Amino acid sequence: MVPRAWTLAWGIMSDQTFADELPASVAARYNLPLLRDSAPAPTPTRERAQARRAVEETIEALRALLDSSGPLP
């Protein structure tokens, strides 16, 4: 669920920790009682490999952009 992902990302960026239990109204609306899943969703090996390659290519492209722009201020 995207709102949970953004909440967790915001917590990391703003150095905050959020309780795992969602407010009752949110939990009822999305049928999800917790902010974090108790176990990762099963991902087929092929999809996992494709995702890993995409992430590695993105990291490589970002590194190339950073290297070409010179030192950071």
C-alpha cells in the first residue's frame, strides 16, 4: 500500500519513528492493522532478478551522473 510506504519513507527522511499499529479508521479502510508487514511478500525468483538488475542499472547511471558533474560543494 503506497501510503504506508510513503509514511515509512517520510519517517526515515525526517528522522522520526512511527508506531506500528495504524489508527483504527485507517486499518478498517485498508484492512491492514499494521504499518509494517510481518513478512515480505513472496516474490518469484525471476521478478526478483529483474528488479535487482533494474536497481543496479539505476545506481550505475546515478554514479555516472555524479562522477560527470564533478565534486559536490
